[in-house]
Amino acid sequence: MAFDFMRIDKREAFDIIVSVLAIALIFTFHYNGMKIAPAPFIFYMAAAIITLGSGFVLHELAHKYTAIKYGARARFVAWPSALALSLAVVIIPQLLFGWSVFLIAPGAVYIYGTRPISVKENGIISLAGPATNMALAVVFLLPALFLPLPQQILGVLGIGFLVNSWLALFNLIPIFPLDGSKVWAWDFRAWIAAAAIAFIMVNMPVFG
């Protein structure tokens, strides 16, 4: 077994790595076009892995470990067909028309309860993902506010802040199967507080 201390086996680790690399490719092709010049390609791939990749992985792991805390079994499962579709809609329109659609649906954490998961537990498990994205957004924000950094680094930090703020807000939409529907079913006050924070973060003019 790989990553035993994290309760991640080899198959799950493979799914996570493939998903992160696919997300980075989608991001790179969308924002950099189909250019394959090494320097910008590597830069965009690295920036995507650091910002969007970390946000995706930590979001899903937050669901996983919160579910485990409640005695459930949980694992991330990649969706190969959805990843292939996401790559197709960013590559094919670029080649034909010069524009693309940014769509990511890499997979999800599947929870296998040894007992029924209560509405409250399900709400907390669901809230853990967006809350992690908001915390990560703050991690990207603080160095940009207080450290004298080169413009390229500030750009990456800005992407990290905005991407994770948007991930939190999007996942809090109270429509099934998004996290927000389960948070709302548990406690609408918790949903309002979380959604309000995410909305404020998305609209903060800190990297304008």
C-alpha cells in the first residue's frame, strides 16, 4: 500500500496524480493556447499544479478525512470520461475556432458508510471541502500582501487566491450534487455564513 499514513492506496494516488496533471493541462491550454514553447508551457503547468491542483487535491482530501473521522470509508475516484471530455472541449475548439471552454470534472470522493451518515455529518463532510479552499486562498493571499515579491510570483499567488475562492463559492451552490446542497440540508445558517465569506473573497479587489 502507498501512503499508508494518509490512508491512500496506490490506485487512489494514481487517480489523484492523473487528475491533477489533467487539470493542469486543461488550465494551460485554456490560458496559454495550444502553444508548446517550453518556457511558458512549463510555467503555466507549474502555476496550475500549485494553485488549482492543490485546491482540488486538498478539497477532496478534506472530504475524505472528515468522512473517515466519522467512521466511514472514503476514497477519491477519478472520472476518466469526464477528464477526456474536459480536455476535448479545451483542445478541439482551440484548433478549429481559436477559443475554448474551461471545464473541469476530475472525479469525486466516494463515501462508504459502515453505518448511515447523519444529515449533520454529511453537511460537515461537505463543508470541509469549500472551507479548505477558503483557507488555502488566504494562504496564497498573505504573502502577496506582506512580502516584496516579483510580479510573476504575485501573479501565481493571485491565481491561487482567486481560483480557490471561486472553487469554494461554486461548490457552495445549493444544488445537488454540489456541496452546498448538503450543507444547506444540515444547517442553512452555516451555508449562509460560508457562502457569504466565499462571495466576499471572490469580490475582493486585492489583485486588481
